[in-house]
Amino acid sequence: MGKVPTVKPEISGDFSKLMSWADNIRRLRVRTNSETPLDTKTARDFGAEGIGLCRTEHMFFDEERILSVREMILSKTPDNRAKALEKLLPHQKNDFKEIFQIMHGLPVTVRLLDPPLHEFLPKSDKEILEISKVVGTDVKEVKSRIDELHEQNPMLGHRGCRLGISFPEIYKMQCRAIFEALSELKNEKQKHAFPEIMIPLVSTEAEIKIMKELVIETAKKVQEENKIKIKFLVGTMIELPRAAIKAKAIAKHAEFFSFGTNDLTQTTFGISRDDSGKFLNDYIDNKIFDIDPFVSIDDGVKDLVQIAVSNGKKQNKKIKLGICGEHGGDPKSIRFCSKVGLNYVSCSPYRVPIARLAAAQAELLKKFKLI
């Protein structure tokens, strides 16, 4: 019958007063997971105090950019990859610039490219034909390259910092986009966000060391070119059991840890989050699980987080600690985050008010020794 008129929700009246009480009590900061200007503004309106996870790969799927992304992936030489990345650089820079403006004065954790490259590859014959014209090769060659990049288990394959090791030019482009966006905002005398650059899927000290050097080197070049100084942090997402266990070594090079509890839960249990719906209810019915471990943090995953927090702090007393998995919006998980000593939780924009309230409740429960 037509579109129903709607009203944008606002935090006001008695609810606003309740939220202000919660903010006065809580110690945990509350950030949001966001990579679009709309989500970022929505989260700010709901009281988010920064971005805990900005997933740069989501910016790559835009219709204008996906061809350049595919050109970059299918290129066999660093020079050809660099040409494709040059086309992506201004888009990434403008995305960051808009987000940094909205989050002015607040921290923004930018995760460098994380998913396996196959996610961006053309699938239909029409898409394959289109990209073959762009890269100047025949369809057969493109299909052969797609086959080369195919992985049996891509989520445990060539993704995260492993891409940065194999194709450092991808991470250099993303870092240049971040620092050039900040440089432009600074030259325009605009207040901007504070960047925290996150290296994904780290499991060894060597990976974070190499990637941190890449970030610092790129920042230095941009600062020299623009004759400005940019402050930033470099850290990592703790999402693999080995990273949690070896946190002391990794903390030598990381200025923050952000616990990616979605993947940490998957890799701890060896359960695919995407496929677990077929049998998790059976596990709950048989009282193997009290609750879906992807909804509320499991005790085994909590142990790994505690190990990482403890050992990370031993190595670096100033290390910043947060969580950016879906558990960051779950009240029960937030109580654990408060108890273990994290600095912030990060959740989707519409869960920010829940997280603010849960963080205050956690503080009261700690005060009365109930957690």
C-alpha cells in the first residue's frame, strides 16, 4: 500500500538519563564496528566512543572498485598490481577521510585487508569476460589464474597478514590511504580521529614485526612528502590460539590487542561459525553447551583471552586491550571483559546502548564482588 512513514530513533528523555547514569559508572569504553559513514554516524549518535573495527575489505566490494580489485588480484607482477592499486588508493583515502571526520577526536581501529582473495574474484562468465578485457588477457588465462588462487579451506589459508607478507604492496596502499587522509584533514585544519592500524591474523612475532615496519615506513614517507607529523598506533587482532598463547612475544611489537572472538571461537573449537547452525542446537539440547559460543564467550576462549591479557601486560604495561567480535555487544561477555581488565568493547552500531548499560552493570557487579 506504500511506504510507512518512520522516525529515526533517538536516545532521549528517561532513557537518555539512564544512559548518562550508566556512563558515569562504567569504566569500559564502548566503540563500534563500522566502515560506512552512515553506520559511523549512527554509532556516534548512540554514544560510541570510537571505532573498534573498521573492515577495509568491505570498501572493496563497491561496483566502481571491484574491477580494480580483481585487476590487482589477477596481476602476476608487482608492477601490474601497483597500477591497479593506484586506482584504488583515492577511493580508500576518501572513505577514511569521511570516517575520520565523523569520528573527530576519537580512536579508529582500521583493520588491513583480512579475507582471502578468492572472495573478490569474478564468478559468472560475464564478470570473467569483463575482467579479461581490463587486464588485457583472454578468458582462458583468467580462469586459469582463478583456479591457481582457489583454496580448499580459505578461512585457514592465504588471508590476513599472510597476504601482507606475500603482497606487501596491498598493505602499503592501504596505509598510504590512511596517512594521506589524515594529512589532508590536518592541512584543512579539521579535527580528525586517532588511527590505530590493526594487522589481522597474526600468529607469530615475526609477522607483526615485519608488518609494523611496513606501516612505519609508509607513514614516514607520507609525513616527509607532506611535511607533517602524524600520531598513530600499530597493533594486532588476537584471533588465533597461538597468538593468545604467545602474546608476550607479540606484545613486543604491538601497541594494542583487539580480541577477534568470532575467529578465536572458530579456531579454538575447530567449528565453522557459518556451518555450526546445523548442529549447535543438538549440543544445547544435550547440555554440551549452555549457550551458542558465538553468542556468548565460551570458558575455553575466556582462558585464552586471560592468558593473552596477562602475558601482553607483562611485556607492555601500556598495551591497550579491546574486543571487536560479536561478543562485544553481549552483556554476559561484557561482564567478562570488564573483569579481565579490557579497556573497551566494540559492537555493531545498534548494540552500542546495550553495551554502555552492560558495562555499567559489570562495574557494579565487580564492586559488590558478584563477578
